[in-house]
Amino acid sequence: MRILLGVTGCIAAYKACEILRELQRADADVRVVMTEAATRFVGAPTFAALSGHPVGLSLFDNATDPIPHIRLAEECDAFLIAPCTANVVAKLAGGIADDLLTSTALACTAPLMVAPAMNVHMYENAATQSNLATLRARGVQVLDPQSGRLACGEVGAGKLPEPSAIARAVLELAEPLAARALVGRHVLITSGPTVEPIDPVRFISNRSSGKMGAALAQAALDAGARVTVVSGPVSLLYPDGATVVSVETAREMLEQARRAASDADIIVGAAAVADHRPAVSAPQKLKKGTDDAELTAIPLVANPDVLRTLATDRRPGQIVVGFAAETDQVLAHAEMKLRYKHADMIVANEVGNGKAFGTDDDKAAFVTSAGIEELPLMPKAQLAQRIITKASDLLSETS
Ligand code: PMT
């Protein structure tokens, strides 16, 4: 496997040496391209010695190869830029190609992964966040930085993740499509909240952002699957390549999910479906006045259980994965849901106190009839990869 490692001008550039080593331990052939600023932190001879290849530094420095960015772009199975500065994130988002590294990124059709590392305020700046959102929406894999004490002395998000984690992530990304586990398979994901109208202006809903569903969609696409996302209202963009069916209510979600489930191989219920809806959705805005109060009590009726219905009606061989969002006795409730929902696996996660809903990280456990596997806190992107890998293993066991 051939990995192109891009190194940009950041104090974490020295960690790129360790990333290179980790990749080599996995038998990857690594070539390095550096920005001019990166060479201020680590010398090119270091990367040349470690990689065993000349280091790409300039569009013009090689008399035998007048178009080095095209050659580098063509001769890799994945391009990893780690660390990636705010400046290079912005250039990539804007399509700017003013040096060898950014020109190679623009010319590269292999999967691109960036690992931003910078000062916390630079990372949180709206410009950087908007640039990262643009990259994600284009299918670039963005490895979220970790929080901690930064080189500048501030504490916050901006640290490069562990080199071993970065290496693992890019190796998975670089796997040739034909070798991916879910090529030719269809994965259906429910995602986001449902919205249950009380009247034309009010509704019952919850805090789901769709981040978990979006991460699952990306992981399934990366595994080579065709992906359908049936989503309640969210403000994020699902990855390019996924078919997105937008719904509002639980009943609409059930109808659309049923349709997509007919030829799905794996169904993942990440949506936070409202368990109840107002018995009547008033056609006019209800009054709140004391004399004519219509909002003091809202009679509710139960919504259909989307996941349980899909699991009960499943085709032979179809794998059904649900979630359990619990504030307490997480594993015990998840085991009950595994049985009640007729699922093959429940991903149990604790919610409340700022956990899981709307976050970028999640701590979960896989609950199956074979037992419980507890996972550490990790980015949702990584958790999604673990869920899709597990679901794909379960699928292979049934085929
Ligand atoms: O969207 P994010 O902000 O990233 O947050 C992610 C998440 C917290 C929403 C996600 O990790 C999660 O836990 N999703 C399930 C939320 C939920 O409704 O859990 P539950 O324990 O109430 O439901 C159990 C399972 O049944 C879930 O798979 C749910 O999709 C499904 N269900 C529940 C009720 C219902 N009427 N129909 C369903 O299909």
C-alpha cells in the first residue's frame, strides 16, 4: 500500500516521523511531501532517511520530473496530511494550489485525510470550522484534534491525535475499494431526531444532531457500500455519495425506512425517534391564554417503533443494529432492547449531561447475544467505523 504523507508547518511536524514509522510497520510504502514552513520544524533529510525516498519540496526542484505533483498524486492509495495547519486547511477548502503539497492535493483522486493541529482559538475560529465543514462535505476525512495542553501553553482542542491512531485510520482509508467489506451491499441508516407537531408552530423533538448518522454513512461509504440515510431535520450535511431521504415524523421515518429496507443488507437505527406524538396535531396555533388555555395538557399517543418493525419484518440474512440512549443502567437497558427490538446488536451509549447528543465524541458498548464489548471514548467517526466493521462481520457470519 502506498501512502503519501503531507507535512505542514506546525510544531507537531515531528510527530509525522512517528506516523511514518507506524505506517511502515504495517508494510506501507510512504513518500513524503512537505511545505516550506514544515522544513522549519523538521528537516527534509530526516523524512528522506526514514522513508527511503526523496522528499517532495517544490513544484520546480526536480529536473527529471517536471510535473511532480501529478506523479505524487497518481502514485498513492491515500494522501494523509498530518499535521495540517489552519492555513493549509483553508487552501484545500478554497482549491488553492500554490506549492507542491497543495497542488498534489488538488490533483489527487485517491482518498484524502487531514489531521488538523493548531492553537485552540485558530481551530475554533469560524473560518477554520467552515473550511473543515467544506472539506468534510466533499468527502475528505478529517481527523478531529484532541483536547489538552497545546504547545502554545493554552488548553483546548488542537492537539494532533496519537500517531498510531492516525496511521490506523489512513490505512483503513487506503484499502483498495475491491477489498472493502461492503462493496455491492446496501446500508440503511436512520439518523437525526423526529419532529412531532403539536400545532403549526410547536412540536415535540429531541437534541439529536445527526452527527452519529453522518459518521455511520461515511464509514459505510468508505467500506464500499451503497448508503441510504433516512433523516429527521438536521442542520448538517450528510456525506456526498449517500442517498438522503428527509422526513419529519416517526411515521414518515417508518414509511421511508421500510421502502429502503427492502433491499438493505444492514440496517442501523441511529435516529432518536420520538416515542410519542400529540394525539391530535391542531390545524391552528393553540391558545396559551388563561381563559382559553389549550396547552396545559397535550394528550400523547405512542409512535411506531421503527427499528423493531424493520427487525420483525426483516429478510433472512439482513443485519439490524440499534442504539440504546440511556441516562442510567445503560448496559442493562441495552440488553433488554436487544431482545425487545429483535436486533443483532445494540450500541449502548450514555446520554444526558452533555453526552452523546450533538457531541463529536461518544463512549459506547456493543451488546450482542455473545456478550458485551465496552469501547473507550472516541470520535464518532472512529466509533462509526467500528460499528460498520462489526455489522459487516455479523453479515459475513450469516452469508
Ligand atoms: O445525532 P447525534 O447528535 O450524533 O446523537 C447520536 C445519538 C445520541 C442520537 C445516537 O448515538 C443514539 O443513541 N441514537 C438512538 C437514540 C434513541 O432514540 O435511543 P432509544 O434507546 O430511545 O431507542 C432504541 C433504538 O430504537 C434506537 O436504535 C432508535 O433509533 C430505535 N427507535 C426508538 C423509538 C422508536 N419509536 N423507533 C425506533 O426505531
